[in-house]
Amino acid sequence: MSDLPKDYDIIIVGTGLTESILAGALARIGKSVLHIDRNQFYGGEFASHTLNNLMEWSDKIKRYPDIENDREQNDKSCFKKCNNDLGKYYTEIEYSFSDLETQDKLLKLSRKFTLDLTPNIFYSRGQLIELLISSDVAKYCEFKMVSQILTLDRDGNVQKVPTSRSEVFKSNKLGMLEKRSMMQFVQAVLKDDNFNELIEPEQLQTISFRQLISNKKFPQIINDYLINAVAMCPNEKDNALKGLNDTKKFLTSVGRFGDSPFLYSMYGAGELPQCFCRMSAVFGAIYYLDMTIDKFHINSENRIESITTKNDKEEFKFNCKNLIIDSSYAPIDYFKSIDNLISHCILITDKTIYKNDDGLDHISLLFLPKMKDTDIYMIETSYASNCSPQGYFVVYLFCRNTRKTSRENFEKCIETFFNIGELDENKPNVLFSCFYSHIDSDYFVHELDKISNRPNNLHFVSGCQPKLDFDHHVEQAKKIFNDICPNDEFMPKPPDPEDIIFGDETENKNEISKETNQNETSE
Amino acid sequence: MSSQTRSGSGGGGTASASRTCQFKLVLLGESSVGKSSLVLRFVKGQFHEFQESTIGAAFLTQTVQIDDTTVKFEIWDTAGQERYHSLAPMYYRGAQAAIVVYDISNKESFHKAQTWVKELQRQASPNIVIALAGNKLDLANKRAVSYEEAKQYADEHSLLFMETSAKTAANVMDIFTSIAKKLPKSDVNEQASRQSQNRSGVNVGGANQNQQGTSGCACK
């Protein structure tokens, strides 16, 4: 690979979402960018896998030896060795099929499944969607409406939450009085940014959203809708301002592309990093997958001046002015045992958790507050998003880990919705399940940023968070972009391809006449 | 051939009753076999001997007229991501047509083309129309891949096949026209009507958006 340039403005390690947005933004303004990833696929922690690839991925992580620390001394001041042991990042990985026959059947369909390591849905007016539109990256991707917002009522039944005005008025769960009070609240939230009609300014941060709602003396069903399905702010620590802002984000997103406020990425969330990487490549960034960072070299001014990369075959040295790395590649000696974990569960099932009469496939969101002592997000995708074959459903659960194992976080939730043990024909059967946890990398990056002698041209990026939407990744990318290029615009709209001038159009000496004599070969 | 091309700005003209169909076409093939040059010849009628990789073009568009139908191609280039085996699968997602390009003076590029055909048949949509282009026909004196060999391979794998030259323009128009003829034509309006159905998605940058202010909300 002698043709590979040696000098870059920025080297980016990891093709997760924040790194990919940054690659796009930096290449867009003309910076020279080298973007690498240790995997043969894009996305890192944000990748979407086929069923086979998900199994391979988990088997590979389980195989990582935990001997990296002994291998080489890492206290030299001139270089730092980077981590490539994913076993330090992911823990508690397990997967299983319900039985052998099912396993055979599902594995034959492996390619038809798109399984997200970091599933997510997006507010139609969230920052990520706005960025996709303003940067034109939207032309690379396609979305589906999250067509059902669900909630679990007090009797343990799944209810569909009405999201649009017409749905509210059609709802047979709400009486006329209830409909009116819900609409009044909605209008008051949308009225202004200080929510003057709803709350005294000094109370915004002192009382909880839950308290605010209960002060309004709504009927119970409205309380539940607003707290658990619209704002998704059920906890005492979620103050009124957060709850009202989240409610507003939900409400303003309704109607932009459809009745639902949420979008889901067609073919899975793993498409998004690829879309930003394509934009980055279109603006000249160089892509090299299956190539990882081995170490970075620090000069006497405590700046990184170069990195060594390697794969199975080769080792290279590249110079850079700035280095951006995903925290899972952080130097080995920066890794400490971190107790803050985020847990995930992926299920393949044979029925939907909420059967709608319309006969269509849906994508559903269900927020489960205080399921055992943690809030769980549940997303069910289907054939509707091209993420599973017809007749199969993929369910994602994620939460902050409060248990010993990944699985324990979700046990109660799985018992509630799925057919476990006793035969309940109405509940979906779980055909495949996969559990895993990983370091809360936001927390990890926060710790990394505190390291006193950290080189000042090194930027750490965090991965998945137990939140809906990817807006915090957009914020993170903007912040790092501003650190590196304080005077440049973040991802301005690219020129229309029709307006781009190719080569030197003024001296078209190579223009050959249309009729040439070399057509002898074809047909 | 009854077909002819129009510039991308087209659409007017006398055949006002004509239908318009739009297709995503992707280019695949090893580095420097002339993928970008083929597009540039087709779209702009240009050729540059030392074509730099194209910076800033997400895709180019060009139309081909087939009888009463205007076929609009949205042509995607690899943006160099193929160079270190790093082409993202989203690149050929949803593509209705592909041109897999090799260089007739480079045997290895023909083998690589076959790998791309395999990849497309495995990963892309099952109805994709694939054309194989043996480019650099102007270098016939340095030929390393025979016409017969490539033609046989193409026939065995149901691919359209032509040898082309972006430099002389030989067969460039023809290969795009042949693809246009083979594509299933459904009108843009029909395509739009399908959008409302369950299977199709939301294009957030496009026409699906309801034009409302930031306070706009169906809830109000």
C-alpha cells in the first residue's frame, strides 16, 4: 500500500456514529482525513449484523484473552499502546436459541435479519435528522415511521398511545373531558419556551415532572401517557424543565413526516455511520477498514505526532495533527475497571407484542419505567423496516445495568411480554436471545478527559448511551469539531452535483469526436 | 437504436405525455479501471486523461429516452472507498442497476469484477440489473482479457456485457441505454403512490416532509 499518503490533518479511529459525523464534517471543509476501524465492517459499536455475524461477533469477543496488560510495558512517555481487546469493553455476552430446529430455521434466514448492536429511534425534529437534512446526507438513507408508541397500563396490558390530534379524538380509551384536558396541556407546552402557563419559573428545576403532572389533577390514564410515553421522564430526578422540554420535542416531531414523532432507520441503525462515511469519502477522506491503531507517538510538547497502525499483514506509520479515537481504543493503561455499564438484549420472536387490526407490519416503541430498578427502552422492529423476514420480529431492550449479569436486567420484562415456561398462545415466543453489556463510554470519556498529562490533540469519543435518539452524538461531534476547527462551519450543505466542474473544462483537449471506429467488438 | 439522450435538465420537449422513471445505478470495480471516467463521459461528454478522483459529487444524474419513457439515472460513484476494501454496503442498498467495470488490459481487474458480481448477487436487491463493462477498449493492443472470455462469463451470469472506452466514447451511451431498456418501467407517479404503502420508507430530505413551521404539530 505504498500509494497511501503518510500525512493527515486528522486521523480518526473507529467508525462509530460520532467518529463518522466528524469524518464527514472535517472532510467537508477540506481537511485531509484518514479513517480506520479494527473491524472489517463499518459502525463499530453501532454496526448492524446478520444473525450469523452477530453470533460471530459475540464468539470473537468472548475469545479475547485478558492478557494484554502483561504483553508490553506501557509507561513510556514517547508512546502509548492502544487497546484492541474488546473484552475490556464488552462483558457478559451470551446468546441462545429456543431449540435446535429453530436454530436451523433461523440460520437459513440469517441474511434477512439486520440486528443492531445499538438500536435507536429518532425524533423527527431531533438534531440528527436536522443534520441529515442540512448536510444532504439524508439522500443516502431512508427511514420508516415508528408507527406505534405503546405503554403498559396499570392492569399490565399494552396500550397504543394516541400521538396525533385525530388519534386522540378517535381514541376510545379517553373520555371527552380527558381529551380536552390533554389537548389543553399540549397547547400550553407548545405555547412558549418558558412554559409560563404550566409552571412558575422558579419551580422548573426544583420540582419533578412527575410532581408537576400530578399537580394538574389529570385522570390517571393521561398521567401515564404523559409521564411514561410522551416525556418518558418517570423519575424523581427528572425535573419539570427536562420533562416539559422532552414533551415539546415529542409534540413538535409529530406531523413532520407522519402521525408518529419517531423515525427508525431502514435496514437498521448501522446504516447511519456508513452514510456519514460516504459523505466523508465523497469529500476525499481515505477509508481503510480492518486496520487498527497499535500505538500513538507523543513528542516533547506532549502532542501526538504520529500513529502506528497494523492489521494481519502490514504495519504503517502515519503523521497527524489531531487524533480522534473511540474510547474502546483508549490506551491500555487508561482502562480501569468501570462499574457503570449499559445492558442490551436482542430477541427474535414469532409474534408482535401488540397486535394491530390493520394487518400491517409495524415498528413500535415501548418505554418501561422502573422495570425492576431500571428504566428499559423496548423497540420492536419487523419486516416493515427490512430488518427481519416476514413473520419474524426483532425486539431490542436496553437500560442502565443494575444487576450482576446482562440477562438479569431484562428477566422481569421478558416474563411480562413473552411466552416463557407456561403456554400462553397470545404471547410471542422467544426464538433467539442475545444479551451483552458494555462500559458506559460517556462516563469513561469523562474520566479520560480528566487525565492530566493527556496529549492536547487527542480527542476521545464515546459510544452508545441508554437514551432515545442519537442527538448527543451530534452534540459531541460539534464540540470536538469546534475544538479542532473553531472558525469553520459545521457541515454546510454540499454543492449541487450538477454545479460541480470536473477537471479543467476550459481546455477540453481530450475531447474525442463522438464517432470513433473502435466499436468492432460489441454486439 | 431508437433511443437518444437528453441533458439532465431535460424533461421539456415535445413528448409531453412521456413518463419519467428514476433509478439508482452504482458503479463497482477495482481502482483505476475507469469508473468515474465512464460516468463523466456519459453525463458530461468529457474525458480527462489524468482524472483526479472526483471530490464532492455524491452522485450525478443523466437521462436516457426509451420510446415514450424518460429514464433518469442517479449514478453513484464509489468515492474511492473500494480502494482498501472498505466499500460500505449502504452504497449498493436499493440500487436497481449496477455497472461492474474492469480494464481489458488488466486481467486482475476482471477477476475482481467477478467478485463484485458475486457480492451484488448475494447482497443487493434480487431484481438488480447488472452490466459488465470491459473498459479501456482504446488500449486493445494491450488486451489481457479476451472479448469471448468475458462474454461467456457475462452470459453464464445473466449480465449485460459491452466493451467500452470512456476515452473514445465507444459504447458508453449504449451500455447505459441497454440497462435503461432492461429496467422495469413504472412511472414516477406510480412510484409516488407506492410511497404511501407500507413497504416504502420516509426520505427525510425529500418530498415526504410536511411543510410546517417549528411549532407545527398535528396535535394542535
